[in-house]
Amino acid sequence: MKYWVKSSILGLVISLCGCQQHHESTPSSRIKTESLPVLLSTDSPQIPDIVKLQHATGSMTPEGLQIHFQSEQYPYSAISLEPQTPYDWHDLRDFNIAFDIANPGPYSTQLKLDITDIDGATYTRSISIPVGKTHTYYGKMQGHDLATPNGDENIELNFLSGLRSNPPTWQGEDKQFISMWGKKNLNLAGITRITLSVQDALHDKTLILSNVRLRQNPPMDPTFLTQIVDKFGQNAKEEFPNKIHSQQQLIATRDKELASFKFTDRSERSRFNGWKQGPKLAATGYFRTQKVDGKWWLVDPEGYLYFATGIDIIRLANSTTLTGYDFDQTLLPPKDANDVTPEDSQGLNRVPDQAIPSRFVASPMRKAMFEWLPSYDEPLGKHFGYRRSVHSGPVKHGETFSFYSANLERKYGEHYMATWRDVTIKRMLNWGFTSLGNWTDPSFYQNEQIPYFANGWITGNYKTVSSGNDFWAPMPDVFDPEFAHRANITASIVADEVQNSPWCVGVFIDNELSFGRPDNLTSYYGIVLNTLRRDGEQVPTKAEFTRLMKQKYGSIEALNAAWNKQITDWQAFDKGINSDINNDQQIKDYGILLSAYAQQYYRVVKNAVKKHLPNHLYLGSRLPDWGMPKEVVAAAAKYADVVSFNAYKEGLRKDKWAFLKNIDKPAIIGEFHIGALDSGLFHPGLVQAANQQDRAAMFADYMQSVMDHPSFVGAHWFQYMDSPITGRAHDGENYNVGFVSVTDTPYPQMVKAAQQVNRKIYQSRYIK
């Protein structure tokens, strides 16, 4: 059996089968190539030296290099191409890297593509490889929508369009890797590594790689971002299942769904959706936690075992997208300094009528994306909104529109919000969910049909510190008295919304704070490193760090000896020092300081919650799986009633979550999702499935992994509706992660999977 490794000025071709590869493609996707000289040719069945396998095995087959990823045993398994001399592609323009991949099954495989340059920068993309025959997958390396003005490196998550992932810039049968994060424009003078990996999977995966090559991009479609959204907020250029084409179809879909609700069976559930057929424990009138036969549970107000399943973002606040229009800023009201709700968690925030005549086009690119927008004076004009600021995107502020909200009015009529709330509750009960998840609109709080989780944000003019990578926002200076003051204001407002209702399970405060990342010591201890460099007179957290180290070491000489520093005195220490890490003792002390910071955060918040909501559970801050230092988890476990995590993976791996046994505290998943590309959207989301049926199967797998873990007391899916196809206004997320589409149409595969999963949650968790 022969294989060839070929190279030319066009780049790299690896052919791993006994014949030249030929693949069918549409004429518009054919790539001009030239005869490429042989880099390596041999009759040996050995895998080329540039191919490196990590927690994976490879073997040559007639179809190509078969790679068995040992992803059930290991959280990371990969195949990499690592040339002895970095690939030099700096003279190339408008080209892409393509891979021919087959999946012999039995599971779809989310494959991460990481390409790294000589500067250490990496661009990460991803694709789901369905079970089946060979297909071509590509990622652009230079040109088209990777181009940035003035040569800017453009390292943020979004493209210049404001979307997390754009539609393809040319038409064809080949599949584009989905942009995730990293530096889009790498240093092409030196590409050191090309890696395909399987990460955080529940099962072993097998793929066949038969061809890796560089190709010239076809001409870019100049209209790839033009009129991509129809009047319903859907993909205007593609057909897909359950696409709505008319008002009549929307109404017919509504009526069919409403008729299905009469079959809801809740005979096994208690009044609060607990397990009526299970053991009866002490009833306190509110939700609480208890360990039963070695497993943590929530207990409902009547004393029945309760496992929380549900959906986040049951509100309209995240349903808007930027239209490309803006207004005269002097005509807009300023932000209320006393507001405790971030703008992306508020309603539409339509501009005042006097500002409407000043409307102008701020982004022609965004404006051109829409086939239709209403005028302000027609009925659907009420679904316009405004954002004073955004996290990331093509403009810093601007007009928004909610196609989802407009579709609710089209679907349910004049009293669409009241009808939508009623339909939503009926859906949750019919689909078997036991709760309404985080960021549920407070208008649902007094429904008395299904429990809910309340939430709050601590915002205000308190001082801040930095982790060095504050993804959503700077971190609070938790030793600033103003932080405790604002925490109490937030808790009091949540208490006013909850009204001491027994239907409220508990309250989450904040979300995905940047306590530290696991990448390296600098990112892990970023809060400590950056705060030590600041002046204690201006930064209360720094003053506390100074006090703690002075208390531990007494003399500055003792600290200098331990840290290998030359700090003159404690006054100089408090003024600001070079905090670079020199040794292990410094790392231990940084752990003490990070722990002190985290404990103060959770202590302050717990005190506020228990003061204003004494009967309800404090559920922590929803630590992201990319930011959960052990010191922070320990602090959360000490003060929160339930420790919360957001985990965007295929499921909960036993090795990843084994640490929970040591803290012995109930835990809950606050967010997870899975998406696919057969929805008309351009980005599946963080965890990717091959199609809607696969998405449903992966949802069931994830939930089973939660039920199987003795520490977890529930999990909430993020989110109720899909992201807008042109990206949510706050940050451009344009994911297929909803249980319903932008037209408020449920995905039938997801509904069926939810019903099957929720039907068995109590028996599965209690008996297994």
C-alpha cells in the first residue's frame, strides 16, 4: 500500500491511500491546483513522521489513516501534523486548508481544528463529522471574510459582520469549519502545528483521514452577507425543516401544538414537580437539600425528592439583534446609575419617540443583511429596541430588533405576551421539565404551576480588580464596602420579585465571573498577580492582601526570602510590587490570597441573600468550566447551598468531576447546550451535533451523565429560543441552541428527547 506526502508553494498535501483522491464537488467549489512534487513516497505502511498521535491510535487502511480517539478514557485526544520546519505560506493569498474525513461510526464526532503559528497564536475552529462516507471540510487560511481593515489582527470572537460565524463565502458541497476563537489571521510565515482533536467526549470516536491539502479559494460571493434574513428572522437563502413561509403556516403550526397539550400526564409528580412516588422526607414549606443514600437531592416544599431540569432564558431580553441603524446620542436617556440589571438582561428598551427622526445608517453591512424591517409607526415597529453598549460586535451601540418578539405577535395576536407565557408553561409541563431555569422573566414568578430559579446581578459603582482576562467584565473589588452595599440592593430587589414564594427553588447571583483560567499560572492567579501590582490605598483588595501577608510573615525580610524578592518594606509592598512568580512558595501564598478573595465574594453575597431571602437557597455564581480554580470552588462550597457550574461539553465526565466527592456539597449545571447546522443558522454553538436527531440524542446523553453523578441535583439547558441568525445584540452569538426557533416553533426531536429523559429522571437517579 502506498501513500504520499506532497508539498509545493501551494502548501501541503497528505494523501493516505493507495490512489489519487477524487471528490465530487459543485463547479463553484472546485479549486485550481497544480502538479505537486512528492515530499514523501514509500511502500511502507508506517504513518508519516510528521503525524503525532496523543491518546489516539492510528492504522493505515485502504480508505486512509484510521484514527481511533481514546476519548472515553481521556478528555483530550488528537492527531497533529508537526513539520520539522514550520510551513511557510506567507506568499499565498486567498487559500484554505481542506481535509477529507469519513466517520465509520457509531457516534458523530465534534472535531476541533487548531492551527498554531511560530508566534504561539492559535485559531480554533470546529465541525461535527456525521456518521458516514468521506466528505471535504475546510477552513480559510487567508482572504475573504478573514480580511480586516488596516491589517488589524482581529482576535475577538466575532467577524467584522458581528456574527460569531459567517455563512460560507462561496457555495459548494464542502463543509466549512465553524469559527470558534483565537487569532483569525495567523503568521503564515511559520505554521508549526495543525491539530484535529476530540475533547471532553463521553464515547470513543473513530475517523478516517485521507487527504489534507491547501487549496485556492474560489471567488468570494459579494452577496454572502446580503439579504440573508427573511421577514420572520430566518435564513432567507436556505430551506430547512419546519421553516415558516407564511402567516397561515405559522398559525397552523400554533394550533397543532396547542392541541397536543391536553395529553400532558403528571400523575407521578407532586404539586411542585417532585417525585410523588418516591420517599417522603421532612417538609419545610420551601426547597432545601438533603443527601439520601449517598446522593444529593433537592427536596420540594412538601418533602418529595426533587431533581431540577429546565431551560434558561425564558424571556425576550436576549432575542434582539443589531440592525445597523443608530440615533443621535443626545436624544437618548442616560443609563440609570442605580439600575441593578445589565442592559442585555433588560427588555427591548425602545428609543423615545423624539429620537426616531434622527435615525441613520451606522453600519451598511448590517443594514444589508435584512430583507425586511418594519417602520416605527406600524404595529410590528414596537419590537425595535436599543443598546447603549455591547460586549463585542460591528458597532459600539445601536438599534435592535426582535424577530422572535414580532413573531409572537404574528402568532398569538394582540395579547401575545400573556398567551406566550401561558403556552410556555404548558410546554415546560408537557415536555416534562421540572423547573424554569435561570434568567426566567420575573413575570413567570407567580405562576404557581412550575417551580423556577430566580437570578440577580451585582452591578454598581464599586471598585474593581482584574484577572488579566476579564471575559464579560472586570471583577469586583469584594473588599470595597460599596460591593456589599450593592449586593444587598440586588438581593432586596430579587426578594421583591420572589415575594417569598415557595415556588422559587433558589437564587443565582452573577454568572461566569473571571476568577481565573487553567491555561497557566499567570491566568490561574491573575487576580492576585494584577492586584499585587496596585496601590493598597486605592484598592481595598490589595490592602487586604498586604494585611494577610504581613500577618503570615511578620517581617518583609521573611517574605522576601520566601518569594525570592527584594521589596524594601511593607509600605512598598502595599504600594505595588513586581508580582511575577519565582517559586513554589509564592504559588502557595497566591493560593491563600485567591482563596481570601473568593471567600469574601461568596460570604458577602450569601449574607445579602440570606438577609433578604432567608427561606430560599443561595445557588452560587455559575462557575464556567473554563474558570473554576480549586480555591474558588472551595469558597463557593463553603458559603453557597448549592455550587453551580456552566459546562459546555458532551457530558459530565467522571474524571473531570471527581473532585466534587471531596467537597461533599450538592451541585447543579446552570448551562449546557448542543446545536446543529440543519436549522438554517450559521453556527451550531459550543457543542456541535451532526443534525437535529443527533442533537436530541446528545441532549439525552448529557442529561444521563448528570443523573448518574451523585453530587448533581439538576441541569438547565441554555436556552429557550435560538440566537438571532445575525447574532444577539450583546455579543454576536448566532447559535442553534433553542428548543424553539425564531418563529417560536419547537424542534420536534428535542421535544421528544426531553419528554423521554424527563419521564425517567427520578427512577433513573434514585434506583441506579
